[in-house]
Amino acid sequence: MLDFSEISTDGTQFELLLREILFSLNYHVVWSGVGADGGRDLLVREEIQSIFGRRSFTWLVQCKHFATSGRSVGVRDIDNVLDSCSQHSADGYLLVSSTYVSSAVVARL
């Protein structure tokens, strides 16, 4: 079992851990790097094959690492999902957290 509180509190290692997990699952992943990212920590491209053909789907991934404090992710912690997806030409949104999300975040998403 992973103890996420062992990961540095600035969130960078948490983002890189998720990036490596997604790489290992053969996704194309772009990390935004350190600093202001406009609500985009990772962009993940997924290739989807269906009976209707092949399609590329881009996920905007926002990471929230609060394991050390233990607090949940609140509405003020996430950006406007529609604006962020539009800004980064993403088709979908994924929130990854090292703690729980609040009921207000669940309702918003």
C-alpha cells in the first residue's frame, strides 16, 4: 500500500508518479512542468478503437495532493472544468487526488 504522505507536499512528485503510471499503461502523456499551469497538470491522449473507427481522445488531468494535511479537495481547489478543457483543447477531465474530494466537488463535477 502506498503512503502518499511520503511524497513531497508541493505536488510535483505526485504529478510525476501519475505520469509514470499512465506511461506504463501506454498512454501518451504531457506534463505541464513546475509553475502555473492553467489548471492542466497532465494532458493524456487516449487512442480509442471502436467498430466505427479510430479516434483520439484527450484528457485534461488535474492533480491535488493533500495527503500530508489530510484535508479533502474543495471547490476552491479546482478550476472551472469547462474553461480549462476548452483552453487546452481537451475532450474530458480527470481529477486525481491523494485524499478525498468534498461533496461539493462531487456535485460540481
